[in-house]
Amino acid sequence: MGLGHAGRCIPIAKRLQKRNRKTEVFFSTYLDAVSYIRQEGFIAVEVPSMDFKVKPDGSVDFRQTAMNPGPFVAPFNFLEQVNREIEVMETLRPDVVVSDSRASPLIAGRILRIPSVCILNQFQVIIPRRTHYLRLAKFADAMTLAILGKIWTTGDKVLIPDFPPPYTVSTDNLRIPPAYRKKIQLIGPILPVRPDALLSKKELRKKLGLHGEKPVIFAPISGPLKERVYLLNILQGIFTNFPNEYQIVMSSGYPKSNESSVRCGNFTSFRWISNRFEYMKTCDIVISRAGHGTLLQTMCYGKPAILIPTPNHTEQFNNARRALKLGAALIIEQDDLNREVLLSIVQRMLKEKKREERAIELQKEVSELDGLEKAIEIIIEVAERGKLNVSA
């Protein structure tokens, strides 16, 4: 539903084509990811969308999600999506289906007997807890674990793009029953650009037109449009009035946009940044939501983070709490976010240095992991095995 899932499939597609120029890759997706994938030069088939309902502040609205389209209409919407996937696969006849956190391609692949690989960082959808809906939430959790758990493991392999224990970020989102574990493999983060492939921090600041000595704050705000707009408006007001001793760069996450920027004093705002990893390497602090992809990238680059989870978004709160426990981040709840609170935490983080030192330690611990290369190996293996089975 956001750009994170597409963002870790695009480097897989590019690496597959780099290995073998005859490799063809087609994407199936919806909402913001369609334009993002097409912008990266790939063919994207748009399928019927399914998304969460959100409130004006970007928080997940459990009640509206449950009621609209409702328990009787939602299954038909899902079946429509599965039917579209079947039509696409019958036309393209792929050797392998790679599904990032989407159930319908896995079901379609199973029906058509096409080998499949699932990429996942949340095994169970955990419903936000609210007093009025506590029993309903618990019942929904049990149902989604039983149904989705079976679907996720329908294919040949389930890949978890995360750090190994004890550094796993999505631990609380990966409570996997033993019966499902035999197909699951933790591969490490899928990182499009590795830190050692870039210029030094000092060289990047010169290239990007940043002051060599002033602290740089990088705020890559991503996620579904309705979830990020409210936060973007708050941050824009805060950063416009931040002290001049800081340099702030923010990306608003609009892939359709050009990369022109708007500058107000020491605050530069982009609608989209294609070279985000250059800013990630040269910055001193990252401020972002607590999406799995962004958080892993931040840790791989050894940067301390200030996380603002989407309200009522259980996965993001679990991710944020885990990063806090690992010592790599601090958390601000969206309702508490204002200039004074954010500035105080930025000053504290830069002065104490312990979060920065811990982030660098974690980076060293996980620097050898290459989830991208591991994913490529497994996808090719599954595809080749499928060809052998067909010929046999």
C-alpha cells in the first residue's frame, strides 16, 4: 500500500536483469506504487486496490476499515484482485511469482501451479487495541493468523528481509507458529545502495551543497499518501522555524514529481529524492515514520533515528519499540509532536552521542549481510526448480 514494498522489489528486479539481460520482470500493484515502478522503467499492471481507512490525522481507522467495504463486500474485492492476478499470469506465463506482502498473487500462483516466493516482514496483521473493540481485535488476530499464515506459506519460500537475532527489528511482528517455519528463511535487509558504494560523508556534503560542519537532519517521509500528509504538514511548520545551526532536508515521498526543491532558510523540501541514500549517508540524524524498510536502511547506514509511528499502526509501533530497545532510536508519538519537543530530542541526541555510537556499532554488526543477493539466489533457485518439475 505504501512505497516500501515496491522499494525493495525494484532492486531485486534490477539485479535479476543485470545478471541476465533476457530476464523479463513485470510488476502487479496498486495506489502510489504504480507510478513509482513505472518511473523506475518497469511495466506495472494496476490491479484493484485494497487499503486501510485512515482518519484525518493519518491514523489507522480500525472501525471504518472493518465496516467499509464491510465483512461481506471485502471478500468479493479480494476475489476480484485474485481474478485479475490470474488473468495477468495466464497472459505473461511467468517462471516464478515474487510477492511482497500481498496474498492474492500467491493464491493465483498456486491455482496456476507457478512457483512462488513470498517476501514478508509481518507474518500476522495485528489489529490496533481499543477498549470498545478489544474482543473483536483479538478474534480478528486469531483469524488473520490462521488464514494469512496458511497463505504466506503457500509458495516455495518465505523470505524475511531483516537482521538475524538479537538484532531483528520485526521480532514482535513475526510470531510464527512452528508448523509454518520450515519454509521461512531470514535473509538480511534488501538494501538498494550499500554505504560503501557511495562517496565519503564529507565528499557527499560538498556534492549536495551542504555545509561541512553544521548538523544535517534528513527526513524521508514515506507511506500511503493519507498517512503521511498530516505528518508532512506538521514537520514543514516545525522545520521552517528550526534554529539556523541545523540543516534540514525533507522528502515528501511523491514519486510522480520532479526533483526540484523549495528552500526556506536552512530547510530544503523535496517532493521526491532519487538519491536518498546519499542524504542518508551524509546526515547526522534521520527523522521518519517507523516503516520496516526505512528503519532497516537507517540502521544499515549507522544513523540514529527519531521515529514518529503512524497512530494506531501496530506494526510501526512494534518496529519503533524494537529500535528503541536496540538503542538506535528515540520515539515521539504524533500527538506529542511540536517544535519544542522535536528540537529538544535533536539537541539531546547530538549532545549525548550514545545513540550515534550505538547506531554505528549496530551497523558494524550487520554490515556483512546482503539480503538482496540472497533473495536473488533463492528466486533463481525456485524458478529453475519449477522448470525442472515441468519438464519432468
